[in-house]
Amino acid sequence: MARTGGLHGFGAFVLLLGAFLPIADFFIVNVALPTIDASLGATPASLELVVAIYGVAYAAILVLGGRLGDRFGRERLFRIGAAGFVITSLACGLAPTMDVLIAARLVQGVAAALLVPQVLATAHAALEGERKARVLALYGATAGIAAVVGQLAGGLLVSLDIAGLSWRPIFLINVPLGLVVLVLSRLVIPATRSPHPIGMDVTGTFLFAGTLVALLVPLSEGHSLGWPAWTLALLGGAVVLGAATVIYERRLEAKGQVPLLPPSLLRLPSMSRGLVMIAAFSIGFGAFMFVFALMVQNGLHADPLTSGLAILPMAVMFFLGSVVSHRVINRFGRGALAAGGIAQALGLAGVIATVVLSWPDVNLILLGIPLLLAGAGQSILFAGLFRVVLTDVPVHLGGVGSGVLITLQQAGLALGVATLGTLYLSLEPFSVPAGFAAAVGIQLGIILLVVVGTKFLPRFTHLPQTAQPVEV
């Protein structure tokens, strides 16, 4: 039976480990894509889907997962999500074809969306004061570590070629780790639920998920297939589904219920402007991680481990910057966001220049210098945008606001792979540096627009304690 007492130190560790696995799984795949291609004969579009479909499923179901935990018990949903993540990771690792792998990744994203929301919800319910603040801070650090370890672990596991399994251990490693989380969760995680759970908005969830899928699939598949009629029809369907989602959400809120994407929250200046910037930032970040891994392996013919190590300077600075970002933002406010964006833009410009001017003799050590700058800048910008979005959210809707934020962030990561990733893959056969410069150049332009946009953000000085930023 689940514990009914408080959450102790080891229980918090188990919770954070449960969050670590799904977050790392988004990034662990990037460095394995060329090996998956060689093993299963994948098309460029299917490689994109392996990454993006996980993010879309995660984004679409995440808010529903949180509300299910509020209603039926967070510890129970945590265990259901962990069990589902173990099973789907095994299915990914044993997938005989690309179609099976893509389908397994879709369901794996759903399992992650059931598991991860319970982590912060349990911490909020079972902890108070300094202990709660410490666990919330560790959660943010866990997300940064997961990105670093995901890239490195992916490269290491593929390079080791354990038992001749090639890329498959990047998924199979989740099985023993997930089982440990599943077993321990029954012993150390307290059973909590909301005394007044919010409605689940299943219809809104499916409409939003349908919109994302109808947008993602043609953007990923259309170019490689020559844009057949069904891809254009799906894009049209995405517009219709998107409009239906907006109409339904407005009507649901007018009835006094809390929809998946509450229009009243989206009308707050801090949220509406901040969400646009978060989505734009995430599109660029998701694309960069995807494109960089392919550029290093397909273009420079480096092994997967080298590819993982190459991104390490940016990932480490992103993590370290995240640790100190709250103090920097407290002191300089919106100016810190603009400075972080400028630093990231300069770093991206340096990366593009290094790749284009020294191709094909790119020195990955020298490339680490602009990556350090980009990582430091984006950590400040990213943390600041999260903080802005949640500044004016009412306390009683803090969880709902955080859910909307994470949902659009994850959707942005997936769409970045489907759009800028597609652009890179279409140019790669002709010129790797040109494809890289085009994709990352657009990301650079996005960041400069975000820097300009910081001037129009409302001022902020503090973050409500019930609406902590969540880096998922």
C-alpha cells in the first residue's frame, strides 16, 4: 500500500528520478538517429517523427494527466505512468520497424504525461516551507541534468553497442530504472489527491491533440513525399480542429468550468505575450538539438559519443545558468531576459560562423566556445520567460497556468523538429553547412525577435509560491 505520511528525503529522490527518465528520453534519441536510420532503413521524415511524436503526445496529455492525479490520487497515477513508461520503453527497444517504433514513442509520450505532473503536485501537497522550495529547485536542476545526461547517455550507449543491440539500449535502459522507480514509489511516496479536483476536459484534450497531430504529420512527411493531397488535407484539418478547440474552450469556461487552455488566462498580458515567446524559443531549441546532432554525425562523420560530448558545453552552461538565473532576474528584471537573448544570439552566430567558415574541418573544441555563450544566455532567457508567464496567474489557478505553459513548451519542441528539422534535412543532401546555417539562422532570427519582444512584457518582481517555473 502507498504511504499516507509526509514526503521524506528518499521519497523526493524517487519522485525526481521519475521525472528524470521521461525528460532525458526526449533528448537521448537525437544522437541515435543516424544509427536508427542505418538499422531500420528510416526515411528522414520518420526520423523526425521518432523525436516529435513523443513531444506531441507528452504535450497534449500532460494537463489531463495532472488532473487525473488530482482526482484519483497522485501516487496511483505516478505508478501507472511509471509502469506505462517501462512497457513502452521495452516496446521501443524491441521495435522491428520504424512504424512500430513511432507508434511506441507515441504511447511512451502518453505514459510520460501521466507520470511527470504528479511529481510537482505531490511535492506541493506533501511539503511545506524550505523543504518544498528545495525540492522545487531540485526539480528545475533535474530537468537541466536530464538534458545533459540524455545526450551523453545516448551517445555512450550507442557507441558501446551492448550485446550488438546498436541503438536499442537507449530505450531498454529505462526498463530496469523504471522498475526501480515503480517498486520504490509504493514504499516512499505518500498518497495525496486534491480535495477539490478540477474537471478533466477530455474533449478539449482530444481536440488539442488532434490539432497538433494534424499539423505535425504533414510538416514532417510532406516534403519527402512531394506534398500529396492527404498532407494538404491534414493541414487544412489542423486549422479546423484549432478553431474548434478555441470555440469549445470558450464555451466550457463560460459554463463556469476550467478548460484545458482557459481563455481567461490566455488573455492576461503576461501570459499571452510570454507564451508566444516560450513557444518560439522552444521551436528553435528543439530544432537546434535535432539539427546539431545530425550535423556532427552525418556531416562530420563523428561517432555518437562524440556527438553527445560536442553539445556538452552548451548543456552544462544551460544547467549552471539555470541555478543562478533567479538571482540575476531578481536584480535586473526584464533587462536580464534581453541580455540573455543577446548572449544566446551571439553564441548561435558564432556556431554558424564556425561551421560554415571551417567546413569540413570543424574543430569541435573551438565550437564549444560559442556553445558556452549560447547555453549561458538561453538559460537566463528561458527561466525569465517562465517567470513572466506565471507572474499574474491567480494563486488558485497556479497549477493550471503551469500546465498550459508546459504544454505549449513541449508542443514547440516537437514543432521545431518538424519544421526547422525538415528544412535542414531537405538541404543536407546538397550542403550540410548550408542546411545547418539555414535552420540555425532562423532560430537566431527568432531569438532576436524575442529580445525585441521583452520590451513589451509587463514588469515583474516576484513569482507566486504556488506557481513555480517548471522545466519539463
